[in-house]
Amino acid sequence: MDVEIIDGIEVPVAWGLDEEAKLEYVQGQKKAQQIVVPDAEETQDDPAKTIEWLKGTGTEKVPEMVFSNYGSALEHGLSGSEEFRIETQTTDGSLRYKVVTRN
């Protein structure tokens, strides 16, 4: 996937965002990173354990989905317009991250 890197944040080119929307997305990502980056000791086993409800920076609702890595789950949640959190699941012995939206 082609991305544009703005202030250290990857913005997918396929989204077709205008400059203002890109900056809004980057600001939202940076804010979320400040919220979600707990101490290294806390994230050793499961980074999602410390996550509370976050607010997406997008304009449309996104479906709840399960991802194999935390970064993809966070990106998906932030791309939506509603509040979300990331919950962990173990499927067939593998750790998965589910994006759950607040109704």
C-alpha cells in the first residue's frame, strides 16, 4: 500500500484525503499514540490491556474487525468516526486484536 509520511505518521494514499484531512488524521494519530503508549513493562504481554475508549478521527463508521497485530487494529479504529477500544482474543493459540466500537 502506498503511503505518505507526514510528521512520522503513515497516511494511506488510497484514502484520497485533502491536505486538511491529512493533517487532522495525523493529529488524531499523534494524540492516540500519547494515550496508548503505556510503560514498556505494561506492554510486555499485551498492549491492549491498558487501552480505554479512544475516538476515531475519520468521518464514517467502520465495522468491528479482528487483526493479527495491534498496529493494524489501532489504525482501523482511528480511521472511523466513533469511539472504539481494542480487546484481545486468543484464537487457535494465536493472539488477535479486536476493534470494538461503542454504540
